[in-house]
Amino acid sequence: MLNIIPKPFKAEELPGKADARGGFAFSSAPWEKDTARFLKNISPAGGAKLSVTVKQDALLGNEEYTLEVGENGVFISACSGAGYAYALESLRQLFSAGGGLLPCVKIHDKPRFARRGFMLDAGRYFIPVNEVKKFIDFMLIHKLNVFHFHLTEDQGWRLEIKKYPLLTSEGSKRSHTNFNCKPHGGYYTQEDIKDIVEYCHERHITVIPEIDMPGHMQAAIHCYPQLSCFDRKLPVATHWGVKHDILCAGKDFTLQFVKDVLDEVIELFPDGYVHLGGDEAPKMRWELCPHCQAKIKKLGLENENQLQAHFISEVKEHLKKKGVRAITWNEDEISGKAPTDIIWTVWNVTEKELHKMYAEMERGRELINSSSVPNYLDLTYNKNPLKAVYLQPVDICKKHEKMLGAEASLWTEQLPTIKRAHFMTFPRLGAFAEAVWSEDTARNYNEFLARIPAYEKLLKSAGAVRIASVKRANPGKLFGALEQLWFNKVQLCWHGLHNLIDDAKVKRKYGKKQGK
Ligand code: ACM
Ligand code: ZN
């Protein structure tokens, strides 16, 4: 058994060991930055160095590599920096597991899916740049290649936009969080973002920013109340849950705002994708709003869901003109209405609903699987155990070419500290990485478990501050129930009641004018 996660495509173990306790000496290295980073992450104990020879091989795929470890040296071949970096990550894992003594082996490795993502929610809790970078380091260790950065939320706007300075001067701060009276805030300057994007690119990771719309916009509405249907003066949200005041889709100002914001976003994130959110956008304000209703009438639409499809379509066209592809979460209400050239990150689909996804792919839509179970890493281990993450099929509709890959999502409502965030992420990220990188036929859950001790050692050396034990990550009935009880307790905030009261207020004030 080789201590490498995710498991390589093919590996032939040979007799003998190679001694790299003195570190490595590269005789040739076409990709200098990757080599330098690798050497920085290796702590040799002293003694002779093991030689490493690198060959560029144009016949290999972009992320494919071969790695041969022999007693006299290491040979790597790759076509590009990505494949080379993955070879080095595998070498690093062998080095770490064996304390510098490597098993002799011939590896040929390549990924099962082209897109292997990780989403980080910096909206609910701001995550400092150095901690974001640590997550990016973990992504490379797991051979993940798409960083989806969720930057705006009801509870905080985290991205500096020069044209709308209030978004960060006001919108990045909230007075308290649920029943915790401490204020919370933070945002990324445009210079921070350039630094993070460069950090990702050096690690062969594409970056996709998410500006969630028309829902999840209360922080922006706090700064610019005219973005909402009734120009409501609202605080940056202080409680979790789905908010009912969303962007008004009937006002010209809203579309102008969104386009202005996105124009800055695509300058900062040059990889050709923007995630537009689109999830959890309740329509009770739109039903009462004269602007939204006038727009529905003018466009000859049937209802508010069609208005959302129209809104997202206009924004998508704006991006398309600039050569940028739009992605959204899938939402049942606008299924069949949203243009099929928008990629969907699938999140709320149960096994029973898979046929809907198949129909979408037949219509030409590309999908990324981020089904909440098994791909939401913030869910309790009771709800989403390690084993379920590992054994997931990923390709929920059986080898459909439109299934681009999968994404592990880390929402942060219940993760106020990095320690908690790491605890929920590991070891599930390892299971996810293997599901999305390694062929189905190569995966074996028990053998994966046997690799976990070496994996934990590696994660700790890379800066993981807390890792769930396998027992915690697959809780039994009693522990699972306790965990769920704790989770439900922290969910016990009053947003449900708050929404109810607020809806009644809005209805009383504006409902009559519309004759509703
Ligand atoms: C989501 O979990 N609301 C995408
Ligand atoms: Zn409106």
C-alpha cells in the first residue's frame, strides 16, 4: 500500500527503498517555482541527497505524470507544470510517510475528472488571507484545481469594489452574530485578491469568485437600500437563514450596480468564470413590488420565477460579451427557464431527483456535482459521514460528458474558528479528493482508512490545526445524536420568527397599494 491520497491511477511497487533523508537534488527542473516550493516543504534530516531527474513529455496530458522512485534516484515526466506539481505532491507524501525513506515504485497518474473544486465561504465569517492561502495549500496537496471563493453574503460583503466603497466600509461589518454579542467584520482589498489569485495560479488552481444574486444580498442592501424592492433600511444580517429582502429585479439601478460590480470582479479574477449564486431567492418582496411587477408585465412573463431567470440571463449575457462564463447553483424554481449555457453547481439534488439532472445535461447544460450530502463538508459528521463522502459515485448520471466534476463546499455558519473549519474539513477532504481523482475501480474504503495515519501526519506538517479522528468522522448512533443535538441547538436562532414578523410588516405597509 502506498501512502498517497488521492490514490494514483496505476502504481507498481518494487523491492527496495530509496534514501532521501538528506533531501533531494534536482539535476534538471523545467518548472522552477514548483521545484522551489517542493523543496521548501521538505525537511531533510541530513546526509546525501537523492537525485531527481525531470523530463518534459508532450505526449502526457496536462495533469498527468509519471513518477519512478529507484534506489539511485527519482525520475519524473510531465507535460506541464500542473502534472509536474502533482508528481511532486505524491513524492512529498511518500517522503513524509516514510520519514525520508521512500518505497521504490513506478507510478502513472492522471485524474478521473477535469474539475475538482473546493468552495470556501468567507461571507459568514471573514477568513484572513494567510488562512485562505493555507486552504489553497491543502487544495494542491489533494490535487484539487478549482477554488470557488464565496465572497458576498447577507452577513457580510468581503470584496473591495472601488465604485461602491460602502460595500466594504459598511457592508463588511455586522454588530453581532446570533446570540453572541461580539461584532464581526473583515474584507479583502483588491491587492489581497490579486495576491490570492497569484497564489492559486502558482499552484495550478483556477479561481472562481462568487457574487451571490439576487438573494443573499442583505449586506449590499444595507449599504445601498435602493437595491431592494422598497428601499428598505436593513442592518447587515446578524442571524443565519434565508433572508427575504433580495435585489429588486425591476429597477434599472440594480442591473447597473451588478454590471459595475462584475466589471471590477472580472478584472480581479482573470480565469474566465464568475459564479452568480442564484440560490435561495424567495419572491415575497417581488410579488408586492411595483417595479418587479411592471417588469414582469412589460416582458410578458408569467411569474416571479421567470423574472429571476430573465435577470440572471441578462447578467450572464453581460459576462458573455466579455468572454466570461457564468455559473449558478441549481434552483428548482428556475429549472428549465435559465439559459443552458450557464453551468450549474448542483447542490440540492437527492437521489430521487437525479433524472432532472440527466434531463438538464441532455438539454446541453454542464454540471458540477456539489450535492450537499456528500459534498458539504460543514455538515455534521452525523449527517455526512466520512464513509459517505468516500463512497459517493460523483458522476450522478453515469459517465455523462456534461458532468464536469465535483466540488467540496465549506459553508461557515457553524464554523467560527479555523480550528473548527479544519476539524470539519479533514479527513473528509481526502475522501472527496479520492472520489474525484481516482477511478472507481481503484477506490477501496478500508484501504483508504489504512492510509489515514500517514495522511494526518502530512496534514499536520502542512498546518492543519485540528483533524477529526476516523471514529468522530463516522459517529455511532449515540455520538451522532449528541452531535446533531449540538448542531440543532446552535441553529436555535430567531431568524424564522424574525422573517415572519418582517413579512407581516412589509405586507401591511406595501401590500394594499398593490391590491393584494
Ligand atoms: C446553497 O447551499 N444555498 C447553495
Ligand atoms: Zn422589486
